[in-house]
Amino acid sequence: MARAKLRLRALRKKERAARESLGETAYWLVNRGEPVHPEIVAGAERVRAARERVRAQEQEIDRIGAETTPSPQPPEPIVGPEPMDKAWAEMDSQSHIRG
């Protein structure tokens, strides 16, 4: 039974691929201006419209990403003495206090 269901799944996948291939061929024929049935032309128009909506949504996502992605900031400049210089300065100031 399980083997038969796996085989059925594989056959359905091949059928879906064949339908997609047929659709791509029909779409290609319409774009080339070949004479085809009006229903195929209408289907090709729906595909074009859907592709335009996909492109517009992709552009919107890119725009949102550009607005929300912070620009890399340069590192903060080091201000003041280096840590060891500061430590030496403190030791020098304390030596004056003692003496």
C-alpha cells in the first residue's frame, strides 16, 4: 500500500510538471505572436499580470529593507590618552602626593 501511494505521488508530480511545461509553451507562443486559442491568450494575460504584481511586491520589499537597514557607522574615534598613558599619568600624580 505505501509503495503504491509513493508511486501515485510520483505520477502526480510528473503530471504537474507536464502541465507547467504546457503552460510555459503556451505562454511562449502567445508572446511570440503565434495564433492560439483566445482562452490561452487570456491565460497568458493573467500570467503577465501576476508576474507584474510579483515584481512590484519584490520592489516594495527591497524598498522597505533599504529604509529599515541601518547604514554601517564608522567606529568611534579614540579620545583622550591611551589606557597605559592614563595609568602612567595617575602613578606620576600619586608620586607627587607622597613626596
